[in-house]
Amino acid sequence: MLINDNLTVSSIYQQIAQKKAQLANIDKEELLKSSFEKEDSVNLTNTKYDENDYKRVLSKFQNLDAQTRAHEQTHASLSTTRGAINYTYQMGPDGKLYATGGHVRLDTSIPKDPVAALAKLDELKKASSGPSELSSADASIARAANLNKMLILSKQQQGETNES
């Protein structure tokens, strides 16, 4: 079917499709541009801060990062682990990420052999209470290991008295 000046219906649809594609690309670019402007712009020219405060906060982040890493590495070095150390991070005032927390999964499987089980529980207690500052999770693991050790020892003593 022909419309004015040798234009066919299919050519009109083709032109409409091209215009729609161009408009979609423009919309996409505008959306990306506006989301970057909203979320990623930082205006530091009018920021007033005390240089001493900046250094003090940065120093706290650096110290916490060092303490956190040493704490978790102490746990990992004293026992068998079930994966890598996981850290939680927070961005410092300098834009770098600093470890502010972490955890390591210790292998808490207990062998069936009582002697091996006691050795494993000693290892778990040592690993969980190894760092100088214990978290509540660290203390909980140490207590559980100690209780399980006492349970095994009491079962062994009951078995020895029953055999006598």
C-alpha cells in the first residue's frame, strides 16, 4: 500500500521503530546520568572539618582494622578452620575500607575416639580463647568446649568405676 510520496507502510513502521530506539537510548542515558548525580556526587569544596578530627578518626579505623585482623588470625592459627576468615568492612574518612569485625569458622566436629575428642576440645578452647579480648561468641565456644570435655571425662570415669 502506498501513502504520499512513495512511502510504504513498512517504511513508516521502520522509521517509527528507529525513532523509538533512539528515544529509548536517550532515556537510558538520562537515567544513568541522573542516578550517578544523585548517588555518586561528592562536594568537598564547601566541607569544613578539623584536620585533627580527621586524623583521630582515621587512626581509630586503622587501629580497629589491625586489631580485628590480628584477632581473627589468632583464632585461625590455633585450630583447623572450615573456610577463610570473613571480615565486615566500613569505609573510613579516606575512602578506604577497614575491617571492623570478622569471624572464622572453626572445625567443631568431634571425633568418636574419646582421646582424640579431648584433644580436639582442647584445641577448640585454645583457639576460641586465644585472642586477648574475647567476644561473646568466643567465650561461648570456649565454654561449650570445656563443658563437652567435662562430659567426656565424667563418662570415662563412670566407665572406669563400672568396670571395677
